[in-house]
Amino acid sequence: GEDPRGAHDAASGPRHLTFSPDGRHAYAICELDSTMAALAYDASAGMLTLLESHPMLPPGFDGHSHCADIAIHPSGRFLYGSNRGHDSITMFARDPESGRLTLLGHRSTEGKTPRNFTIAPDGRFLLVANQDSDTIVTIAIDQATDRLEETVATTPMPTPVCVRFGR
């Protein structure tokens, strides 16, 4: 929910925040109410202003789920968030000018409890740590649409909770 000052409801449980490549917008994944908040960022004032909030779960889903992680594609055109319980990645298209989001859909992580995920620096793959199924799943990212496509590898890994590329 939103309050009259344009702030996001504290009960939403903001968990992680990421900035757009140009630094004009930020996105917060909210764990408790399973939403994605889009925010404008005023760097001179250090101020974030809520633009909009989107549900992370599909309509009609009535199971138990909490959001976990967030990442923006290196192109800046797409944003992804993970859902523990629904066991999916939610995909959004991002308008670079307004910072607003359009829901593209949901992609199964092919495992249970996707805690963390990362995007390869070249933007070609998304790797997701499925904590409760003991796997890291590598999913191809279509280079024309940035949608998550086929699974290219499933790697057994005991209780993975974080995956990162070295820089």
C-alpha cells in the first residue's frame, strides 16, 4: 500500500534495492507483500519517490510465498525478481525514460526456494540458487527480448543461498 506522502507501506517489507544503469531510478523488492516498487531517484537531494508498485505473484495464486532477490539486466531494459514459495522469477520490461515497469510474466526456477540469483555480466544467462532443492539452475536469456528461455544447466549444490560472478 501507499501513504499520502507517496511512501511505500513499511509493512511491505522492502528487502533489496537496485538502481538503473543511469542512476535515475531504483527498484525495491518487497518481501512481505510480494511486490516490486519502482522509484524515481533525485541524486542531488538523495531522495527516492515512489512511482508505482506491482504484484510479484500471478493473479489467483493463494499459496505461501515471499520475495527474495532483485536484479536489473545489464541492458537496463528488464528487471527480474525471485519468489520463494511460488518458486519463480518475475520478469518486467522497464521504460528507461519513466522508470515504470510492465509485467512480462513468470518463469519457474525449476527448484524450491529461490533465494538469490545473478545475471552473467554479458547478460546471456541468469543463475538461480534453489536453496531447498539443492540446485543452481542456469537459464538462457533471449538476447532480443531479454526473456528467460530454456534451462541450459542444473548443477547439484547443497543448500545454495547466494551466487555471484567475480568482477
